[in-house]
Amino acid sequence: MNERHIIYTTVLALLLSGDHHVCGFVAKQSQTNHPRQTPFMPSSPLVVSSDHDSTNFFKGKRNRRSTRRNMAAPQRLSDNVNGPLYVNDKCINCAACSMFAPQVFGRSEQRAMHIVQNQPSTEEELETARAALRACPVAAIRLENQAYRSHRKMEPLTDQEEKIVDRLSDQSKSAPQSFPRPVSPNIPGVYFVGHHNSASFGAAPYLLQTQHHGTILMDSPKFSKRAVETVEKITGPDGTHNWIGDETLEEVEILLQETNDDQNEEHGDDKSSPLLPPPPLLQAMTLEGTPVSPNDYANHEVLLLHTPGHSPGSITLWRRPTNDGKKQQQQQQQQDGILFTGDTYSYTTRDGGHMTAFPRYGNDYSQQAKSLEGLLHLDWHLVAPGHGHPRDYTNHNNNNDKEDEETIKELQRKDMQPAFAELL
């Protein structure tokens, strides 16, 4: 293409003092625009909501609660396992650490925070722990080096502990870069960005490469040189970036207009899934905000879905699957469907870990349950949630036949049951 576009679609969870919003905005900016001069311009049917002043959010300021916490020097949590890697009491319990390194990090049994449950020892554990350290939105994951221990008259590091510190530190030259990293080994073109942002409560940023819409960014990483470099590893250095952090982007809370009930008449006999009864209608639209009827889904690679419940304006991005039943030629691969669900459908480490609807922060439980049911009827093999572990069903998809799809849909419904139970 002569003109490169990067489209940023953001689903932000602003969990500030009980005022819970999920907002989304869509923007397209061409290569000719200066990244620091042109603000994002939302498209119809998106409308700007000014009921929340997000100025401080984009300037990187913390809310009052976290500011009070930061007045005292951070302290190592007592229930960390012994060793140089630990989590301090700045932890906001976003679970980004266990998302990348579940063998190392876990939920504390004593408090609503995460801790180091096992010091990393294998190469895989060291690599994933390094990713967790880079992803932590509040820098609550720390390392004790020899100087730290000597200054505090502690026992010196063992050889094994020195290895851990060397591999995880910023100065390590032997360790590979943690991001971007693939979300699924079986679905190319979708990546973790890392560098989670505390203003979105540590929501996971993702990059999605598409055939017709350039590169899409879901959720905004914390603005930094490394975050920009991470994105440019996928998009290339010539992409234009109008990044979160720009002071021109102070009023961006976007709420979708209410669903048009007349669209129910367009639904008709939807044959998107022969396994289940007709699904609840989810308002769909293009990235530019143009409404799309269910009968026209097949003509779009990517759709935005209005999935209210967690908030009135919650949205989900659906990368539709491509499966025409024909043999792929010239190394072309079929694309599996992907859902980027934000807080509407995420993962929690509570009770041993399960998918969740985050009812504690919800707006309308009944509406959210309907949104989940609508998502369940769509065709997808990967859900990339705003928080916690993605759910990858591609290992159960061998030949794309009916039996495989029935098995996958049964697993998806089983995984979704805890979320339904929370809401109903």
C-alpha cells in the first residue's frame, strides 16, 4: 500500500475509586499526519462522553488511592517465597505477572495481591518471569542484587540467585527481548505488547495484524520508548503512531449509542452456528463505525461488537475466521476467529483460576449475560481477554469438521459457565 495505516482500538477499564467505565474508541491516521498534532477522531455511531475527565489519566498521574500508597517506601510482601525475585506492596492485583509466568507468580492467600510462589529456575521460567517483570504496570516486581543485600547486611546471593538476577535485570545482554510475543503458537499475527498501563488497571495490550486494516492495537500500553519499539517490531519503523500520552487526547471516553431494536428484524435465520439456537443479537459495526447486519458479517474481516453489561459502552473486537472449505494454496492459511473481550469476559486467579465477568465492577448483570451468550454463538477459537490467560482452542481444531466444532463449542460453553454463574 502507498499509504500505511495503523488503527488503534482501545477498550479501557478505568477502575478509579469505584467509578468503573469501559470505553472504546476507533481511530485511523494516515502516514501524512504528524503523530503529535492530529488527535484521534471517533466515527459515528460512536459518541463522545464527557462525564469523566481523563486529563490526569493521559498525563500519567495516579489516582488518589495509589498516591497515598506511594507516600511510604514500598515493602516486600512477607508471603513471597525466599529468593531475589519478589513482589512489593505496590501490587494492584491485576494478575499480569501470572498471565505470563504462572509457574512463578500466583495469587496470595493472605491479601488481594500477587506474589512470587516459586523462584524461576528453568530457562522457560526465567524467560516468562522476565516478561512478567516488563509487563507489570506499577513496577511492583523487584530484584535483590548483591549491592541491595550488602547495604542491608543480608546474606549474599548464592550462585543460583545471581544467575536469576543477571537474567532478569535490564542490563542482561544474554536474555532475549520479552515483547512482542505470540499469543498463540497456532494463530499467527496476534501478539502481546507488554508494558501494561496502570491507568487501565493493567489491562493486556494486544497487536493484531490484518489483511485489510493494517495493524490494530487493543488496549494501550504505558507510553515509553520500549513500548514504541515493541509496536514498531511488528509495524515497521515507517508507521505513524499517535500514542496514548499525547496531551491532545484528554477527552476520549466514548460510549456506543444504544442498540437499534430495528436491527432485530435484519437478523433473520442466522446460520452462523448450526449447533445452537439463534443467538442474541450483538450490534456490529466496522472499524469506522458503520453498522453491519448479521447477514453481512461474511464480507468483513474485523468487526466491533457492542457487548454492554460491564459498562453501557463495552465493546469486543472480533477477527472473523476465514474458512471457505477450499484447499489453501500458495502457503495461504485459514484464519481462526479471535475475540478481544476487554473486561466483558476475562480471567481471574481467584478460586484456582477461571473465566469471569468481573461482576464486582459490572453495570448490568442481565445485559452482560446476554452479551456473553451472543459471543458464544460466534465462530472463534481464541479469546484474548483484558486480564488473565487467553483461552486457546486451536488444539481441538484438527480438520475443521463438524465434530471438531462441536467439541470446541462445548469447551467454550464450559469455560463460560463460571462467568454466567456470577451474573445470573
